[in-house]
Amino acid sequence: MVLAHDTERALAAAAALVNTGRNGEDQLSTIDDLHELVRVWKWTGPRAGDAAELAAVRELRPTLARFWSADKDTVVEIVNQVLRDRHALPQLVKHDQWDYHVHATAADAPLADRMAVEAAMALADVIRSDELGRLRVCGGENCEDVYVDLSKNRSRRFCGAACGNRANVAAYRARRAGPASG
Ligand SMILES: [Zn+2]
Ligand SMILES: [Zn+2]
């Protein structure tokens, strides 16, 4: 394991949220879209289920996206600001089937606050481990998705198998076309 399990999970959830706003059609445009995101990523806790909650989560996307594009010092500023502004207070908790882990927001904090703080706490872990380089944007043509490279040798270049396969096919065709074509 490259990072702590809950850090890896939080990063994956943050990437999924960021990716709803990339690659064409917005996949977080309705309250139903948000229900689905919450269900898939198993966000627990109270929900408002209204347009204001959707707007707050959508507003969070560009902030989280900067974790994948900004330099380390800027990421640190954003992380600290999120933790300050959303009143993060780390506490060890145990609930449902999970053993002790850290929650840094009150159980009844708004969904967007919980999402923001969980992502910021994960980034704090990433920065301390000097692993920010693992947060990458897909190298696929026409794909802007972000992902976290958790491979041992930091060799992952694509958001997923589909983009990797497309690139392999393109490289194969280029090779067959001959060295002159590059
Ligand atoms: Zn928990
Ligand atoms: Zn991709």
C-alpha cells in the first residue's frame, strides 16, 4: 500500500467528484446525479437532498481539481484554507464495520464540508509523504480525467483501461505505418 487505506479511498472519491465535471457532459447537474455519487462512494451522514446542497458540492469541484494541477506550495495553501474555513477538527472514531479512523468534521456537517475536509485531510497525508506527483491527469487523447497513480513504480499514465487501450492501439498503428511516420 502506497498511502494509508482511508487516504487512498478519499483521493479516489475526490477524483470521481472532479471527473464529473470533465470530458464533456456534466455528470453532476441534477440532485439525482448527486444521490448516485453519494451512493457509489458510500458517503454516510445526513443529507439535505436539495438544490443548495448540489450547488455546494458543484462549487467544490474546481477547488479539488487544483490538487491535480497546482504546485506543492499552492496545494498546501488550499488544504490549509479548506481545513480552516470548514472548521476541521480531527477526531478518531469507530462506526459501522470500520475500525478507528479519523473524521475531521462533525457527523452532522453539510455534505460539501465533509467532502472538502476529507479530501483536504487526504492531501495533508499525500504532502507529508511527498507523493503529490501521484496525482495526475490522464495522458489519453481527448481525456481530461484525473486519477491517482498507486502503482509501485509510478508508471500509470491513464485514468483507466479504456484510455490505455486506445493509446496502445494508436501506438501500434503508428509503428506499423513505419518509422518515417514517427
Ligand atoms: Zn467514518
Ligand atoms: Zn482517460
